[in-house]
Amino acid sequence: MNSQTSLRFVVLRHEMPAGAERISHFDFMFECEDGLLTWAVDAIPQPGQTLLATQLPLHRKSYLDYEGPISKNRGHVTRVESGAYEVVSQSDNRFAAKMLGDNLRGAIEFARPRGHWRVTFFAPAD
């Protein structure tokens, strides 16, 4: 990856408090000019697997390095993956990137073909 064009990403395990409306999940966060593009996913997708995803509002860039409690009793986050990425394609209904993380290496695509976001991870060819 070209260090001049690569941006940072992080995957946080978001443990929700008892009684929360949402279940615990993984937040995939990608650095952009205005903050972090963020999607919540129930699991980390295996190569070739497609899962439902929920796009969340932009998050603060401080989450790239943060682990700990979330204010207003919204749970606790723990970093499970981080690294660099390059945007392959981006529109209102699609975000695709090449990821170079500690464990996640390959391409990831978030797409909204019919109203619901989905995420697919593609491992690199050997």
C-alpha cells in the first residue's frame, strides 16, 4: 500500500450494556476527511461470506486509538483489528476498500443494493 494514499481503519468489538436496544457487535471504522465511516456488523465476515450491516453516523477519529467505556452507558469498545486501507470505490450505496490489517488482509465491500447494507470480505489470492 502506498503510505501517501493509505488511511487508517479499526474494528472495535462494541459490548452493549444489559438491557440495550442493540446487541453487541463489531464496528468497522474507516478514516475519511470528516471522521470515520462506520458500519455495525454482528460478526467479522469470513472470506466470501456476506453479512447484514448497519451504517452508523460518522464517528470521531479518536476511536482509531480508543478502547474503553462509551459515555452515557452505551457500552465498552475493544480493538480487535487495525491497519491501513485504500478506497477502491465509493458512492452513496457502495464502499469498497483494500485492507491491510494485522489479520484482515484483502478487500471489503459494503453495498446497499436494495435498501439494506451488506458487507462481504474477499481474502487475497495466494
